[in-house]
Amino acid sequence: MSSQHEAAAAPDMSATRSAWAPFASREFCWLWLANTVAALGTWIQNAASAWIMTDLAPSPMMVSLVQAAAQLPVLVLALPAGALADLMDRKRHLILTNMLMLATSAILAILASLGRVDAAMLLSLTVLLAMGAALNGPAWSASVPLTVPRQSLTQALVLNSVGFNIARAIGPAVGGVILAVFGATVAFAANAASFAFVGFVVAFLLVLPRAQTTNNVPPERFRSAMRIGLAYAVAEPVVRSALMRSAAFFGCASAIWALLPLYVRQVLGLTSASFGVMMGLIGAGAVLGGLVMPLMSRLFSRNNLIMLAGATCGLALVPLAVVPSAITAYAALLFFGVGWIVSTSNLQATVQLAAAPWVRARVLALFQAVFNGGMGLGAIFWGWLGEHAGLTETILIAGVAGCVTALLTRAIQLPAEIGDPSAPAKAVPRALCIAEEMAPLLHKARHQLLVAISYRVNPADAEAFRIAMADVRLSRYRDGAISWALSRDVGDPAHWVETFRTRDWHELQRGIERLNLADSEAVIRARAYHIGAEPPRVTLLLQEGRT
């Protein structure tokens, strides 16, 4: 569950309210406690699994496959999980997914007690555990805003970050001690106990409001919900840019997570307890990064802060390769933790702040997919390179690549301020006529719908109108359009027609309900070029057949 709890822990440090304000909410208190306990169990499990693999199959590729097995299922299941989180009852969804992870961890503990865990079994159960985490993650991340008022959301995310990174700081060390003293069975059982606690909190102590639905419109279909979630992320420039920079950062930063167990064992010649301490130092660095983030946010823009954090992570890997020693590793990993939390938190906060409430779980699922895909695919690549080039050489390459990537991706700009996507839309006049005999066909929702909007634009304003309509195009796709086009009448240069297609009448109604302030302002800017006393004419065309 590491990815979703970290995803739920991404602060936007621009606010100045008290960091303790969210604890006034009973639901947030329980959510925070469950988040911290689950993160602690996860880090104990991660440390145990990675170290056990160094006994079962001590090669860079096999050790890296432990991380890949924990990350790649999230890449595959993230978007379906996000759609389920937006469509299903949130509480039921969280209970079922935590019970799946509880059962998997318990099976792993039982097999470990019987001495039946081999490399294939460890990887298989790690994959199953990751599948549960993938299904749980978007719902968990999207639940945080449901427990606090919007003005306290930033502080809630900060507190979640503190809890998660306290678990990161002590979890690996505790896992290393448990492994050394009690063995793998107790480590896996501790993770199972953490899921049992989370399931109890969600079932009996947490109150989550049900998602609002559009009046007189059936719920979204599952496949359509996934498509719209993906389309929203592509059509929202802030989300798209943050996901691109996330992929680059996590791909490079994954090297140390994948290779650290083998580096500690083979290069430094240390024990599992030392490995746990080093993982704990990354967590301690992350806590330190969270404490200094308000100061850094005032000194640097969001864009530059993420660049500097990525470069810090890359530079921290260089001394591990050049001067391999325990003291060097302790200091370097502490700095890596600072850069890690600053970059990860700001990237995820950007995504969360730019996502509308009705699609938030799906957008966060895509961030989770990028996070886990970058970590998982990166782990495979760095593991393969480690087998061919050597451990220290691979870590050096990863460090240099991280620095270069951070500098290059700075060109993918992220705004300093992000508009509120939940702000209500301004009223936009519409002239729409539906014949009485066509209404039943619309409500059956068996036909795609083509919406055509006719504009009259002064030819001298043609280029400005095209630019304004580019924002309208993004708005249509964010709100559910399948396709969009802008056409001009060759016989009448002042006549323009905007067309977009939706899956059916119900999807069009949902799109209208989803309109926010940014959408309506884009339409108003475009309509400012419309000449004539009447508003642009809107025509609905029902698709009767295809060639």
C-alpha cells in the first residue's frame, strides 16, 4: 500500500493555516491513524521481502523483481481501480480491498512459518498484494478531501505526509530487527495485522459521504468512466505536464529502491539491520524535507522546486558509487529522502489540485500508475543494467541520469497557482430545441449524439477565435466528448461550426453538470467573438447509423 498512502500524502505548501486544523475532524483522525499504521506494515513487508530475496536468489535482477512485482500491477490496474473508486460506494470498496491484502499477507506469513517460501512464491504473492494495493489506492487517496473542508485540505495532506514518512523512517528499521530476531513470519504477520486494523477503522469508525450523482441520469458505465478519466488527464494541461515529469523522475529514482538491498549486502557487506537503518534514513530525510518544504516553497516556484528536488535525488546517488562506505551511504540516503519527498509531494499535489472532484480518483489513479510504472519498469531496467555493468556503476549512471532528467524536464512548465476545478460554472445562455417525438429516443441512450454549435465570427477575428476555441476543445474532452472539430463554411467565411460527439444523451447531461468555472470562462471567451443578437445556435443530431 505504499504508493497510495504516499499519494494521499502530498501537500501544497502554499496555505498558511494551522497544520493541526484537520484533527478537528473525527474522520480525518481515524484516516490519519489508519494511513500511518498501514504504511508502517507496508515498509516492514517491503524490507522483509527485499532482504529475503537476497537469500533465495542473490542476483540484481531477482532482487529488483521484488520491487517490480510490487509496482507493475498498479500500472495495469490503476485506471480500472480509479473508475471503481469513483463509481462504487467508497466505504465498501475500501473494506473489500483491505481484506484482500489482509488475506494475502496472512498466507505469506503462514507459508514462511512452514518454510515453503521460494523466489517464485514470494514474487507471486507480492504481485497479489500489489493488486490489492492498486485497487485500494485511488479510493484511499480520494477519500482525504471527504474528511476535511476544502480550506483544510492542504493541512490534511501535510499531516498524512508526516505520518507516512514517520512510518518510512522506522518501518524498514523495525522490519530489519524483526527479520534478524524473529524471522520473516513475524514481519509478514505484522503487515497482515496492519490491514486488519485499517479494515476495522473503515468499517466501524470512518464515515464517508456517498458520491453525488446527476439527477435522473443513470450512473456512468465502467468502460466509459475509464475512458473519460484518461481523456480528462490528457485534456487538462496541468495534469498532463505533472504526469510527464513524474514518469521521468520516478524512472530514474527507482534505481536506489531496486538495488539498495544488494548494495548493502554485496558492496558494503552489512546485515539486514543495517539495510533497515538505511531505509529508515530515507524516511527520516523525507520527514526533514516535509519540515523545510514551507521555506522552500517561498523561495522557489513549483517548477523550479521540483527540478531542484530531482537533481538532489540524482546527486545523492553519486557518492554511493564513488565512495562506497556505510558513513557515505547514511549521509547520501538522508539527502535522497529530502529530495524524494519534495519532488513526489509537489508532483502529486499538482495532480490533486488540478483534478475535479467527480474524476479525482481516476486522475489520482493515473498518477499512481505513473508512479508504480516508473518504479517497476525502472527497477527492471536498473536490475538488468546492474547484472551487466555492476552495482556501483549502475547507481552512478542512475544518479547522472536523474540530474540530467531534472534539468531537461524543467521545460515542461507547471503553474505556480492552480485554479479550483470545483468552482461552479458561470451561466452560459443556450438555445436548444428538442422535438417532442425525438425525446424518447434521446432518453433510451442507445445512440451517439453529435452536438453542433453555429457561430457568426467577423473574418478579421478568425485567428483569435481559433485560439479561444482551443480552450473550449480541452473543456469538451474533459467533460466527456468522444471527438471534437471546428469547421468553417467555405461559402460564408463568417459561419463557423463547432461539433463534438458524446456517447449518448445521458453522457451529454453529465458533461453539462460537470462544467466548472474554467470551462464556462473558456466558452464565454470564445462566444465573445460571436456577432449577432442571438446566442450561437445549438443543434443535437442523433446518430442513426454508420457506414
